[in-house]
Amino acid sequence: MQRIEIKKAFQLTKIGGEILIKGWVRTRRGNKQVQFITVNDGSCQASIQVVADTEKFDEELIKRITTGSSVAIVGQTVRSQGAGQAIEIQAKSIEVIGDCDADQYPLQPKKHSLEFLREIAHLRFRTNYFSAVTRIRHQMMYAIHTFYTERGFCNIHTPIITASDCEGAGQMFHVTCFDINNAPKGEDGKVDFSQDFFGKEANLTVSGQLEVELACMAMSKVYTFGPTFRAENSNTARHLAEFWMIEPEVAFNDIHANMDLAEEFLKYCIDWALKNCKEDLEFLQQRQLQEDKDAMPLVEKLQFILKDSFQRLTYTEGIEILLASEKYKKGKFQYNVKWGIDLQSEHERYLVEEHFKKPVILTNYPKDIKAFYMKQNDDGKTVAAMDVLFPQIGEIIGGSERETNYDKLYSRIVEMEIPMKDMWWYLDTRRYGSAPHAGFGLGFERLLLFVTGMTNIRDVIPFPRTPKSADF
């Protein structure tokens, strides 16, 4: 008999047939006459209940059916006598495929804290909480590729190992074949990377943007979706050392078209989640309301994003609003507010959650706090940058129109002391048929934080990489 997934078993229109399910036991309870076994196979949030007449099964077999054990069960579908699901299975045969030591198994049938589950990340897929997040993560990946494919974009695989620093921040992981205790050094006493595998210093990428721009100058509409790395010693609930980025780049787009694309993209992904992740979103909503009864329900929060156009204003206008706020006047911001600062999350969330009460797109940031590749505005002080700010998250997208003027770009690279030997190829795109173009980066895990309503970014990626933590 061919196995049927539990999700499809619930969709059966004909009740009374015989089916084979395979999965993992969530709970077993009962008495001497009957045992009730709940089984889940990860295909959906719901587990299916199996009813086993104890007279038909060996006592030792029943004892082996413990939380966490894997089983294969053949039985007849019947209408469920209890509330919560339409069908259950009357077991005819039960096989324990994999035993589970019930005394040692960390995931007992009770509520576990998310902090505890991070310590056993190799097992947390088996919980309702994390399986819901994992299914939503998959759907968001599918939505992203679908969005760009439908609009004629080409996906570009940009390198994970690079010799350039896209952000100019220097917080990168080094890649080397050297014995770090015995690396060759030059006459100046510094490590001689000319003897290393790549013949130069190499790092894990912080962004695929520079490389995807090269493809943009021929393919017009491109995007990259891949892992990126930041060696930033930050232990906040919003930072990871390894995370995934979606970075579209569009030729002949200016900053305004870039904002349009970003808003359309975010709304598409959220709408996709509402249409394709209903069961998992409702489960997460129920759990989160148990923790905070006053919180906006998750589904309502997602629907709220779709209702209105995002508010658009300049960085300077945003600073003026913050300075005029009662919160600033009463000294309730932790960080100071003045023109030229890199806005903190509390500033961004004030604009979104308290002032405008909807997503915000800030533009025209001071050039001194932004990357070298952003188009310089005529005022000489700002660049054509844009950040999309969301409730709960703060910045969810950062992007810009790119600088196409060779001399301005060259001067900015020199000013920021970025090694020219690593940037010659990027400058070439401004010498050979340059064209206006714009793009942005969306942190995938930031999007998932918002869509799932989770509060810690470590809970929306299977194996979080953070300072002092690279387990599993």
C-alpha cells in the first residue's frame, strides 16, 4: 500500500477507505481497552488521531509507541467523534519504525520555551511552533522566486567567496587555506596572501549586490537570493552572522521606481502568506495571543500592511518629526536625535507605529552614513537611498539608486579608503555603456520575523549562527 501524507488524508472526500500513514508520535494516551495515538508527518500543522483497540495489539508493541517514535499505521478512516478534525483512523496494523527513549527524549508533550528549543535546534523541527515557521519559510522562498519570475527577472548566483567589501564596513569573515598558527608573512610583517589559495585576501560575502549589478548592465532585470555573512559582534534579537538576502537590480530604474518595486514586492509576499499559510499563521497567532492578549492578532497585522500605500518622506523630514515629537521632548528615546545620525530601531518604529501608523519609506539619507555606491544628490550632502521601515522590525529593506558617474564613484571609493585593486571591475561598468539603475536588499529573516510574528530572529532560521554559537 502506498503511503498517504496526513495533509492529504484530511482532504479525502470519501470516508471509510483503508490508508497507510507514516510519521512521528506526538502523544499516546488511553486505558486498557483503547489507545489514542496522535501522529504528525510535517506535511501540515494538524496531527491525525489513531484509535487502537488494545485487544488487537501486543502489549509490548503499545509500550514502544512513545512520544517521538516513528510509526507506520494502516487503518480505516472514520468520522471523528471528537472536536477539532473531521476524520480519525481505526488502526488495523501498527509498526514501530524507530524507537524513542521516552525517559531521555527532550521534547515531552508540554510547552517548551523558545530559548530551550534553540539549545536543541537539531530536534526543534519536531515541534508545532518550529514546523509552522519552517513551512512558512518555504512558502516565502517560493513566493519570492515566483514574484520575480512572473515579472521577467533572471536569478543570478553571485559568489559567496569574494575579494571585495560591498558595504565598506570591514566586518567580514576571512577565507583562507593558511595554517593560522603559521601563516607566511612578508617583509612588512603582515600575512602574505599572495601565497594563499586565491592569491589575495578573500572573505565571505556581505552582499551579492556588486556582482548582480554586472548582470543588470546586460540583462536589465535581475535578482540574487543567497546567504550572506557579517562578522558583527551583536547579540540582539535582530542580528545573525549568517543570513539570506534577496537583492533585485533593475536597469533604467530611478529611486522612485525602486520604491514602487519594493512596496509591490513586500505586499506580494505578505498576501502570499495569507493565502497559502492560513493554518500555520492561525496557530502562531493563537500561541502569541496567549503570551500577549493585548497584541494585534498576527493575521490582522498582515492584512493591515496591504490596506494602504506606504508613507514616503525624506530622511530630513523624518528627523524633523522625531525632534518635534513628545517622546523626544520628554527624553524617552534612548538614542539622541539629530540630522546626520544613523537612525536606531526605536526611531524607525516611532515613525511607523506611532506617527504614521503604517509602513514608511525614508529617502535621501546623509551620504556619510551610507555605502559608496549610492547616487550622490545635487545638494552634495545626501544620496538617493531608501529604507523601508515596518512595524515590529524597523528597517526591513535598504536600497538606492546607484551612482553611474565614473568620477564621483571613483572619488567616493578613495574617500572611504576601499582598496582600488579590488574595485577596478566594478568601475569598468561605469566606463562601458553605463546606465541608470537601482536596487535594494531584503533580509529574508527580517521578512520572516514580521510574517510569523516571532520576536527573535534566531527562531526563523533553522540553524542560527551568532557570536559564540555555531552548533549543529
